[in-house]
Amino acid sequence: MNTALGLCLMLVPVIVIIASAVAFRFAGPGRKSASTSSSASPRMSQARLDVARSVAAGMLAPREAPDDETLSSVLALKDQRKPAHGVKLLRDRTGLGLSEAKRLFDRL
């Protein structure tokens, strides 16, 4: 009986640790959920889009101002707390410099 008890006391904690590690690996934090997809532009409220458009027009020349699709994508990235992705998207779609895109992203 002592051998079986000793064996259980040695193996059960190891099995629990391994099971916890496997569960954390597959269902732990940082895993993408199926509901988040960045392929489609999310729908923004018209008032929020109007404010973003006026902020961009006030900061930039009319030819450099981003379109509504870009603004809604940037606002969605701002809501997701992904500033680097939002600044990169602004730079790619508008041709702004890094500091201009960062200032615009911060003010939106």
C-alpha cells in the first residue's frame, strides 16, 4: 500500500501540470477568436466618421486626407488598441510620413 500511495503522490501532480500546460497552450490568453476578422471594414457610426474626417481635413492638405474606408479601418484598429497597425495603414494608403501619420492616429 505504501508503494501505491507514494507512486500516486509522485505522478498525480506531474499529470495535473502537464494537463494545465496543454490546456493553456490551446485555450489560453492571446488566442484569436473566430469573431475577430480584419478583412472587412467594420461599420462605424456616421457621427464618428464625420468627426474623424474633419480632424483629418484640419491636419492635412485636401489631397492627403484619407477616404472613409481608410478612416473606419483606422478607427477600428484604434478601438482594438493596435496603434502600430493603424499608423502603418495610414502611411500605406495616404503616403504620409511617420510623424504625420502618428499625430493623425493619436488625434482620431
